[in-house]
Amino acid sequence: MDARTLVLTPWMQVHDTLSWKAAIVLVVDQKVDVLETHEGIIRTAGNHYEFRAPLELDVPAVVRLRKMDRMYKDGVKFSRSNVYTRDGQKCCYCGRRFEPKYLNFDHVLPRSRGGKTDFKNVVTACYPCNGRKDNRTPEEAGMKMLYKPHVPTSLSGARPMKLDLARVPACWLPYIDPTAGSQVG
């Protein structure tokens, strides 16, 4: 089975998608409420260490998180999409906005010279600017940075998650804003 699970916030907004296996863990840990299910039943083995009986669970298709505090526990996770979101999908050097497929990471201090891959050293750059900067610092390349890299405390202005509405399960549709086209979130 290759089913995915749509995860909603406690406020019923699209938050993420997960494998059905990851969603089962959230169900068993009582972190989500199941709103819709796929066809099929999952049978678990009993847990001999905690003396849990075997369970039979429906495969979750749509779940709603009970709390969001897990999101803020460790701050914003470093990822390519979170860097692009933090930087507003704008190149740090030319200031133009691009679709993610036309963007790249730029290490302010190049990795070959000890620069780390983290929020404090990575900015969004378009391919031409990143190529012009090459394996140098912005100063060495004669390029001005329009903003400095920083660790975000939240990404409230996050870009919507993209879903192909033609390929999502029918049971997801009531929870997705159809006016957003393929942009959902």
C-alpha cells in the first residue's frame, strides 16, 4: 500500500502529508484525530514490553493534529524549502523572486572553507548569481548581499503546499481549498 495521509492543523488547515505508516504512529500516540480513512485495515502485533494488546486500525486518510506545540519545540527545521520561504523566494544578490526550481542554496562562507549548511550561513540565490559568486565570499566576488542569513523563529508567511488536485484521494477534497488550484495550504 502506498497511501498518503493528509494532516490538518487543529484549525482544519492543511499542514502536511505523511505516509500512512507515520500517520498510524500519530494515531496510536493519540496525537491526531482520524477524520477520514482509506480502504483497508492495519493489524498490529501486541507489544510485550508494555503489555499492549494487538490493535486493528483503519488506514488514516485525513487526520487533524490535536496540538501544534510539537512544531515549535525545536524551532524551525533547516531545509531547502524553509530557506526559500524565509528569504521570500528572492535571490540574496539580485533581489528577484523566482520559482523554487530556479533557486539554489548559496553558502555565504563556502563549505570548502569551513562554512556550515545552516540558517546562519545559507541564503537563497538564483543560478546566475550563485555561479558568479562561485567559491568565494560575497565580498571577494564584489557582490552585495541584500539581506543577511538568520535563524527564523517561525515561518508564519509560509508558502502554500502544492498538491495536484487531480491526483489526491477524493476524501481529501472537502478539506482542501479548490479555489487555490494546485496551491493548497
